Amino acid sequence: MAKTRKTTKPKTARKPATRSGILSNERRSEREELLGMLETAYWMEIETVMSYIANSINPDGVRAQEIMESLQTDIQEELTHAQQFAARIKELYGVVPGSMEFKPEQTYLQPPKDQIDLTHVIKGVIEAESGAIDHYNKIIEFCADVDPVTEDMVIAILRDEEGHLRLFEGFLREFDSAG
């Protein structure tokens, strides 16, 4: 009895999946624009972390403790936001920039010369959070019909930033009323 050979069908190469949405070739220019916005957001968060570290350690005085503790808590949240932006940059075929590309912009968050000038710190935080809120709203608006994944991520980050803003606006009202 002769052995019969089993024949197998030749394997055909799979066609690459057709991409849709922000990852598609048709959306390349929109993706590039979004990557620029995300890189700006990434650097805003990184710079805020640096400034919050300084402003969570430098202040002096009896009233400084609550501000310092709040900033210490916010450092981790802001760092997490930077990591989220970095991960999304990578997911969108971008490259997370290195430190040589960093250009500081937050003059308002520099530690005050007088370390008991807590109003300077509070106003700096309010300005930083307001700037982040404005930028993140632009990203959300841009993503509305283009990239729901980034839109959802930035909406969640926006909520954190609005909470930080509200807290420091309360600090400022208290400091203003106490004189």
C-alpha cells in the first residue's frame, strides 16, 4: 500500500488590516497636528512638575504648610499626566521628546525671592492650571471628530486640572481676606 501524502494549502500572506481613524494614512496631517499639541501638553506637565517640586519645598512661614502639602500631592498627578501624554504620543506613531528639546516657559511659577510670598506661589499655580485648561480644551475640541481615545484621556486630565485650579483659587481668596 502506497503512502498518501497529505497536501497542505499554501499559506497566503495576510493583507494588512486597513486602518481607520486617527491612525490611518488619510489622517496623517491631523495626526501630526495632534502630536504637536500633545507634545506641548507633555512639556507643560513636565515643567509644572519641576516648578511644583521647588514650590513645595522652598516656602517658609506658618501658613506655608498647606500650600506645600497640596503641591506635593499635585506633583504625582502632574507626573502621571505627563506619562499619559507620552504614552499617547507613542501610540500615535510619534516619538516622546528628550530633555534637549525642553524650553521652559513658566516664568510665573518660579520660586519667589521672598520665600514667605505665598501669594506669588498661589497665583503661579493658578496661571499654570489655567493655561493647561485652555490648552486641553483646544485638544478636546480638535479631537471631537478625529480621535475619541485622545479626547477621553484629555477630558479626564482636564478634570484633575480644574480641581487643582479650584483649590488654589480658594487658597487665594483665603489669603486675600486674611491680608
